[in-house]
Amino acid sequence: MPRPTARPALAAAAAALLAALPVAPAQAAGAHRAAPGCATPPAPARPVAATPWPQQRYAPQRLAALASGAGVTVGVIDSGVDRRHPQLAGRVTAGADFLDPGGDGSGDCAGHGTGVASIIAAEPRAGVAFQGLAPGARILPVRVSEQQVVEGRESGRTVSAADFARAIRWAVDHGADVVNLSVVLYTDNPAVRAAVGYAVARDVVVVAAAGNLHDSGDPRPYPAAYDGVLGVGAIGADGRRADFSQTGPYVDLVAPGGEVLMAAPGQGHRRAEGTSYAAPFVAATAALVRQYRPELTAGQVTRQILATVDPAPGGGYGAGVLNPYRAVTETWAGPQGPARQAVALPAGEVDPALVARQARRAAARDRAVVVAAVAGAAVASAVLLAVVLPRGGRRRWRPAA
């Protein structure tokens, strides 16, 4: 695959995709504060009541009774996540800012990270048809960019590749069970490769966008091309691969990425397209599976998702089209998984973080089962009383002595 020489990574206005590029290093400090004001704030957006097409396809209400992503933390390494949005309130934890020292990841000058996070975890609200696929998941925001596409041209800062690698490690070390990377580098960077291996070896599901440069010869995208990473391409509302979505062995599956509705910073919603927005559908599905099947390792979650895709016409779809409901409900049929193997810990080594994550997910699932059982018993009791008491009154039943 031809690789571009050093230059700003391309991102078409219709397929905005973040790129981590070498700039002056920035460090995340311990004290949390919001990022400074944006030089070019995102355009205002309005709430949208019409049901977006990905929700028509995936019907998240079917999944709600099974899993919501509760107890699972998804690291969103992106442009920051604006926790002020009503559908993200209470779902975004304090994160880190590798672009402006001391930030907590809550500033978003591009709107990209807020949109990605909302596809994963936006809360259902009355009068708003849009919601996240895993609304019970927690979002861990890690800010690495404020790049935007304005009138077809890129503007804004990004971190160096070395700091991008540090951001991945930071998310892993601070409890991420799943990491979403809607970020593309078109050069294989050793530090980034090692950071991805660090995440995979510590039982973290890593999901990455496959890139939007199909018309430019499909240059090899990283981190999507690294071993153990789920590389995600995009489809449109017609179910076919989006024209911009790259093809190659790094595409493991595809998900909605054309004209996708998402939350905008502050409030309201906007539409955008790109493999950036396909990746969080897969990250959300990983969160659902990690809650519902806490005993599965990251590699098994990856194989579960790939084994339950829907078939797709033509080429460029990887294993097929993401199906979250099948990923949660169906039993993985065999050991066949992606050809790209995950990185393993040294023989005999047990990672305490892995054990802690599995225990946390198991506890979250147990709580969900208890809540469902209590709710079901309450409903059954109410129905019983509503039926039995009136009949007993009519038949002059009295309490026994």
C-alpha cells in the first residue's frame, strides 16, 4: 500500500476523521480543569426527533432488557467529550487532556469526540428518538485533538504520535474495558504500536476506524491495521459500503457510518459521516457483550462480534455488517477468529487489572439480574393483586382465623 509522506492527514468534509499528527508535546497534569475556550467553536445544533436510521436497523430497545453496558468503561481517545449535553450528563467520568495540560477531557472544540461518545452511551430521553447503543456504559474521555474540517480544509491542533501512544496507555491504566480510536495515522509508529499491544495484552477490546481515503488508494491505516484491533469500515443507510470507506485486510467488519445522527457539544444533534462514526457502534457492542458475558476475554469478545455479523453484498466489508443483538444473544460457535492475533501476556503472568475488570463486570451483571428479578416480581404481584382482590371481594372472601 502506498503511504503518504509527512503532511496533515486528509479528511474530507463529508467524512471528517481525526488524525494524530506530530506537534509540540503536551502532558496530562493531575489537576483537572476544562480545556480553554475554542478558537472555532462547533456550529450550533438543534434536537432532532426523527428516529435515525442506525436505530431503525439495530432497535436498541430490544437490547435494553438484556444489556446496557452497565459496569463497563469505554475510553474515547478523541477531541474530548462535552459532558454538558443532557444525554451525556452523568455518563462521562473525569479523563485526561494531552493537548492542554491539566484538562480533564471535557472540552470539545471539534464536536467529534462528543458525537462518538453519544453513539456509544447517550441516555434515552422523552421526545428524543436518538440514543446510544450502550447507554449504561461509562465514558472515559481522553483529549488528543481539536482538529476540524472548515469549508473543506483542516484546522486545529493535534498531539504527537508519542503522546497519542501515551493517551492509549493512560486510558488502559485508568480502567478502560474498551478503547475507541476514531483516529487514523497513515504511518506505522512504534510507540503507537506498542501502546496498542499494551492495551490488548491487558484484556482491553480495541476498536479503530479504518479510514476514509478509499478514493486515494486505501493507504494503510493505523491503529486499525495493528494486530488485535477491530478495524471498522462504514456502510450507508442502504446497507452498502460507503464510497469513502477504505477496503483492505485491516477491515474486520463494517457498521453505520453514512449520515449518522449524534449529539453536538452543549445540546442538540448533528449529522456527519465517516468511519469515525462507525467505530463507536462496534465499541458500544463490545461494552454490551462485556456486561452480558463478563467471563469472556477481550479476544473472545472480538471473536464473538465477528462471528455474529450479518452477510454483506460485494467486497470491502470484512467479516460482514455488525449485528449487536446477535453479538449479545448468540453463543460463539468455535475458535475461529480474526487472522490478526492478539498480543498475549508472558506465560504464567496474571495481570491484576484483568482480574479486577472481570470481577467488576461480573458484579455489574449480577446487579442487573437482581434488579430485573425484583422488577419482575413487583409487576407479577401488582397483576396478581389487581386480578385476585376484586374477585375475592365479589365472592365475599374473608381472611382465615
